[in-house]
Amino acid sequence: MAITSAEAWTVPELGPSLGRLSDPPYVPPSPGPLGLVLEDARVDLVTRLFDIAGAARAFMSAGDRESAIASLGRVAWLDLWERAVAAAAQRLADLVNTRFREAAAEARLPPKRLGAVLLGAEDVRAIGSRLGSGGAGFVGALDALEQTIPAAAASGRRGQLGQEEWQLALATTARRLESAWQALIEAAQVEQERWQAEIEQVRAWRRPQWPVWAVTILVLVAVIYLGLVLGGYLAVPPPLGEVAEFWWTRL
């Protein structure tokens, strides 16, 4: 695409490059074993991106090309992605904890044991790291986008020639963001299956029976011993002397 004047500068529409990421909200056919739905997080991600693109167009209309380019720079894209990953991780962790509490109530798990399995801040960060691991291609596209900025922000002929490269890099970044989000959804499915297994372990918990049996056996032994003593089959120990005397005088 040949650029002949500064007036030809435009901020491209990102919607087509975002693909399914920019689809209208819908109910996913298979939300996973825990029923995790991230549609609102996806819509929020795209909405924020469109807001940034709108601000970039406003800067461009005002003749502030550098601000327009900076608005869609690496920092802005990366901040949106990290927010989306953090939101997804927190949503998943909250759902897992809810399921843990439900399973613990069914199994009558002691509160202390429940507290040991509930997810905390470190677990949320670990989940976020796993959910965001598919964003490597997106981060690579951001690095490539950043390399186009010096030429695109330059004045005169150099800036005009740098526009096409910048626009192509934006389109590539948008496509990589779609891929990163799809990878996040797939990772969230794996996470749900992983935590579902642990939730089922909590649900299957049963209180140990050996203390009950131990107490029962001790009681039976004590009753038999007492019966033998009071029946005259065994010598009466000093601590039971008064008890035996009381018992025998009542017969």
C-alpha cells in the first residue's frame, strides 16, 4: 500500500483481525466440568481494546500522530492481556473454592482441613501463569509492533513509508491476541479438569473410623472386667473396693 501524504494516515479497524474474539456474547456449548464461563472477560477485553483504538483515532484526527501510535503501543496491549488473564484466573479460583466448600459440606470435612485445600493468592498467580502461557506468540507480535514505531512516528517521507508496516503489525498483533485467548480457554478447560479431580477427593473424604472402634473396644474391655470383678471371678482392686461393696450389699 503506497502512502503519498500525511492525510492518508489511518488507524485500521481491528475487529476483522480479532476474528472470533470480537464475536457477540454467547453461551459456550461446553463450559467445562466446573461450569466456568469467561464470556464477560472476553467482551471486556475487546471493549477496552476498541476504546483504546477509538482514542488513537481521536488523536489521529487531531493531527497528533505520535500519541495515536503510542495509544496502541506494546504497553497498552500487554496491560489489557494481563488484566484479562488475571480476571480469568481469579474467576476460576473463586469457582474452585466454591466447589471445594460444597464438597466439604457434603463430606462434613472439618474447617481446618478445608482451609488447607482452599486456593489462596499464590495459587491464583500460579493459575494465571498457566492460563497465560499460550500468549507467547502474542508477546512476540508486540515486540514486532514495537519495532515499527520509530519509523511510523517519524516525520516526512520516512513516517509515510512506515505506516503500512505499522498497520500490518497491528493486524498481526490482533490475530495473535485471538490465538492467545483461544489458548487461554483451552488451558482453563485443563485447569477445570485438574481441580475437579481434587474437589472429588474432598467430596469422597470420610471421617476416620479407628477412633470410634478404639473407644468401643476400650469400653467393652472395661465393662467385661468390671463384670468379672463384681461377679467374684477376679480379685477386687483397691480403687473398686467401695463399688464392689455397694454392689454386693444391694444383691
